[in-house]
Amino acid sequence: MLFDWLVVGHVLEVNPAHAVRGPKYSVKKGKTRILDREDARKLIASIEVVKTKTNSEGVESEEPDLVGLRDRALLGVMIYTFARVGAARELRYDADRHRPLSISPANGLTQ
């Protein structure tokens, strides 16, 4: 653009950068579907967090399903923070720094 302006202003006779091509810009579009609010709620609600057990006397009781609670918590973190699977998997409780959860970005720096 500078050389074109100089040619128009009769400072230069020809644009020396006329044959130089600029960089190609390409936008990659993914095929991953983005969950809307209702789909996210349905996905989280579909995970069972209570399981029914029958004792030896035949009495049924409900108790929390820890695997379901864990899965629901991980999916909730991933949906509401846009964290990737690897970042959500690496979540650690850090009581010393008074930060309940810390997510590290891809380059390993803690925010």
C-alpha cells in the first residue's frame, strides 16, 4: 500500500513490490457441533448420580453414585469453562493457594 501511494503521488515511477504476493489467509472450520444451553442441560441431566441397591433383606436404598457425580462435574466444567478434555482431566485441588480448581492452558502456564 505504501508503494502504491508513492506511485500515485509521483514519488516513484513503478511499484517495486507489485509482483510480491501477500500471505494466504485460510480459516479452518471444524465440524464439531456446539452445544446450546438446552442440549448441555440434557447431557448433564442424563448422567445418573444415584444408584439403587438392595440389601440382603430385600430392602431397597438409594446411595450416591460417585462415578456419575464425577462425570457430571467434569462435563459441567468442560461445558461452562470451554476447557478441553486434557485440561479437565488434569484438575487438581490446591488447598495451599486457596484455589479450589486450577486449569492450566495448553502451554503449561498456570493462570
